[in-house]
Amino acid sequence: PRMPVGADGYYIPPAEADLPKGPYGDAVKRGRDIFTQTGVMVKANVGNAMACVNCHIDAGRREHSAPMWGAYGAYPAYRSKTGSISTLEDRIQGCFTYSMNAQDSPSGHAPEAGSDVYRDLITYMAWLADGAPAGEKLPGALYPKIPKPKDGYDLTRGKAVYEQNCALCHGDNGQGTRNAQDGVTFPPLWGPLSYNWGAGMARIDTAAGFVKANMPMGKPYSLTDQQAWDVAAYLNSHERPKDPRQTGTVAEAARDFHAGEESYYGKELNGWLLGTGVSVR
């Protein structure tokens, strides 16, 4: 069958109303719930106030938000971050390790290999990708790459962009807003309850692409490239939980894991060595 594509050229995942029945449908629903309420559904493996849906908007459906229909058929794949071939389960485990900061979770680690957590998440992703070809780079399957402005980025400008466009939801101090149902309405963008220094979103270029295409919520592509880079730099100029790969000094981790990155990791800012880390423990 032909891949379902909208007028804008992007793949159209199945609608929520078309959730399948039976055991397969039950697994899809569990995967969706883990994806959207990660800290509630798998609390033992989440060490912050993030959920998968925070970086993959609309329950992993939205184009240019690294949607799950684009991820499912892209693995196994070689990843320079690990220097090895990663399966989709490996990739999700990495998300728990870095974006969910599993090192500070009650268990102190991501779900074990073979866990039903991965089984349900992958089943949800497979359902979203039903009709999408495997092994192809689909339009909108990643975050867009936004060219670095010729004059770089500026934290003072970035703070102004944040105050004007982001603080309403994420708070003046970047710690997000909470609710009684699942604990998080809008996630923290830095500090002990945000993603750690090993997460892809801690790279300024990655965050700029995400911001440009998805933020402010409901107003994608409303910021200029310069504003997206400036505010991404501002977010990632704050301390957050340490990179779990850092077993020696920050300088050693910067050399071994962050060389060549567009990042503040390992740099001193306002008298503070970024990468030192902050923890809820």
C-alpha cells in the first residue's frame, strides 16, 4: 500500500481513534502511556521531571520533532555517540540514561535490556510507523538543522528571547510548571530535574533545531534562526545533572565525549565550570 502522506508531504501516522483491539492494541496503549507519562508509568527509571513527549511533540507524531514514525524504521544503525551499531532498544535505553537522567532515578539506571518497557514503547512506535517505509529518510523525521548564524549566538539576547517567549510556560527560573495528574505540565529546561549533560538536547545546535520547529508551543517557526540559536544557547548555558559517562574530571569527559560539540560543557561561565552537575540527591 502507498504511504499515507498529507498535502504538506509529511507521513500521516494512524489516528488515536484507530487504536487496534486485543493484546497488540493493549501494548500500543501501554507504550503510548509510557511515552506521554514517563515519570508516572516507569517512575523507578526516571530521575527528573521529563517525559518522552517533551522532546517528541504530539505523542511522537509531529514532523520535525524527531517523530517515532521516523525513528522506528531507522534502526539498527551506527551511532557515532556509542561507536557501535545501535538497535532501537539501545537507542531508547540511551534516552532513559541521558534525557530521563536515569542515574538519579530510584533504581539508578535505565530499564534492563529486554524489559517490557522497551517492548511496549517499540510496539507503539511500530504502530505509528505502520505504512512508513523502513530504511528511508522520511521528510520531517528528525529535528531540522538550522545554520549557525554568522555572528554566532549571544546569551544576553537569548535571555530576552526566553523571557518573551518561553518563561510563560517554563517559568522565570526555567524549572517548568507542575500539575496534580502526572506531575509535569511543561518540563524544566535546566537544573536538577531536567535532562543531563549527555542528552542530545544539551547541544546548542540540536536544541536550536527543536526550538525553531516546535516552540513556543503552538507557534512553530515563529522565531528567527538567530533567536532559536540564542535561546538554545541560553537554555544550555545553565547547569544540569552531570553526564553519567563522566567518571573522572569534567575536562576528561569534555575531551572524550564532547569534543567538537556546539556546547558549553566543560567551559567556565560566571565563575562556574559547566558540567560539574547538579542533582536532586
